[in-house]
Amino acid sequence: MKGLVFNLLETVVTGAHGEDTWDALLDAAQLDGAYTSLGSYPDEQISALVLAASQALKLSPNEVLRWFGREAMAVMVERYPTFFLAHQSTRPFVLSLNSIIHPEVRKIYPGADVPVFDFDDQPDGSLLMGYHSARKLCALAQGFVEGAGRHYGETVRFEHLCCMHNGDPTCQFRLGFTDVAQ
Ligand code: HEM
């Protein structure tokens, strides 16, 4: 996993709980915390930090990932405004993931191993979204989508229709978009 993700986690944890908490998570996970955004680090390190956070914050690991994803989006808006300015609502932003956002990310961060999504518009206006990644970080994907919704002032209804954690071959989400102003 790219150091950028570890740096985002540090920013989010420190912002919400202070530097001491981040240091305590590093200690619990037996890591030194020296991450450069372009570097690549073993996935086990992010898992160890999520586990340490789950014990410290009394949340399940998936709740930690979802919270992290939601909060990290606000940081990404500051650091990568172009991806967000290109759209006026959550749906087209999310639809640009495979075609623009993650391919651009791979140019900036060579070696980034990004997940693949598939999309299917439904007659009722909802969007089916398939998530494919051996990392099984569907809770992080959910947090990112919800964080993007918050950025665009929308409430995103997020249903996890099937999940690799339950033995399904892929994760499938149904997203419903509601404009807060309505
Ligand atoms: C709704 C929007 C987004 C979703 C759902 C999403 C989803 C994800 C997920 C779930 C991962 C974890 C890796 C995996 O599952 O295999 C990931 C990795 C990553 N994403 Fe996104 N992402 C979004 C937006 C963005 C944006 C705006 C950026 C801009 C910088 C970004 C950059 C990255 C990077 C750098 C990684 C790490 C890849 C690696 O370490 O190899 N993502 N993304």
C-alpha cells in the first residue's frame, strides 16, 4: 500500500484524537511510522494499524476503515481538488474512478495497486457498484463514497448487497443519491 494512505490515516487519526493516539497506535502495531507518500509498504502494516485503532477506539476494524475513508475524503479534497472540481455531484465523481481518478493516481504514484469497480445504472435511479480487490477493503470504499457524498452536500444511501467477507466472489453495493437541499 502506498505511503500516501498511511499519511492520510495519520492525518485523520491525529486530527480527531491527537498525536499521542497516533503514536500509541504505532507502538501497538510495532511500527516506526516513517512513511513517504511515494513509498510502498506491506499491506500487513495497514491491517496492523487498523486493528490497533479498532482496539483503541472500541470500533470494529470495518468501522475504523469506514470512518477513515469518510474523514480522508475531506483531506483528499484539499490535496487533489481537480478530481472533485470536475464534477458537481457524487454520482459522476464516483463514475470517474476507473476512467480518470485511479489511472491518474497510478501516474503520480507508480506501483499503486488500485481496486477495480464496475458500474450499472438502475431504472430506479440507483447505481450498482461492484468492487474487485484481493485486499477486501470494501468498508474503506464505503467510507470514501460517503465522504464524497458529504463533500457534494448529498446523503448517499449505501447498501452492501453481497460481500467477500461473507464468502461472495466480489462485493456489490447499491448507491442511492439524495440531494440534501431537496
Ligand atoms: C469515491 C471515491 C474513491 C473510492 C471508492 C476509492 C476506493 C479505493 C479503495 C477501496 C482503495 C484501497 C485499495 C484496494 O481496495 O485494493 C483505494 C486505494 C487508493 N486510492 Fe482510491 N478511491 C476513491 C478516490 C480516490 C481519490 C480521489 C484518490 C486521489 C488521490 C485515490 C487514491 C488512491 C490511492 C493512492 C490508493 C492506494 C493504492 C495503493 O496503495 O497501491 N482514491 N481506493
